[in-house]
Amino acid sequence: MSLDNRNTSAQFKRAEQLKRWEESEINKKLSGVPKSPSSRRIKFSSGCIFLAACVAGDKEEVEWLLKNGADIDTANVDGLTALHQSVRVI
């Protein structure tokens, strides 16, 4: 599967996941609870962002993250590092 197809598939799956959450009973119960403006935001660690940039082949983002302290030895839950991820793109 090409990188574009994987990205499109991941975006589609995420949209479906969010739709199911909006329709869930738990979400309906929580709908009366006041939310702060940032409560719907997802915050990823710099390591996660770094690995995603490597997988996407985004050289500028990778360089920016490294200059701003991203750990080049970050690994995902499977133990794959940015080097492993970058090689998969080539």
C-alpha cells in the first residue's frame, strides 16, 4: 500500500472513530459537563511527532524537530526507531 493510501486510510479510520465516539452513550452522558477550550485537543509527545514526520518523509519537519530537542533515538511501542521508519519510506 502506498504512503498516500495509508494516510488516506488512517484519516478515514480516525474520522469513523470520532463519529462512533460522538454517538456513544459515554459521550452523551458527558455532554452536560462544561469543557475547557483545550479539552478536545490531542497532544502528542515530541517523540511521536518526530516518528510521524520520519514516516511521512517530511525532511523540513524532521530537521525542525531535531533542532528543537527531539530525541533521535525515540522508538515506538514495537521498538522501531526513526531510522527504521525512514528506511521503510525509501
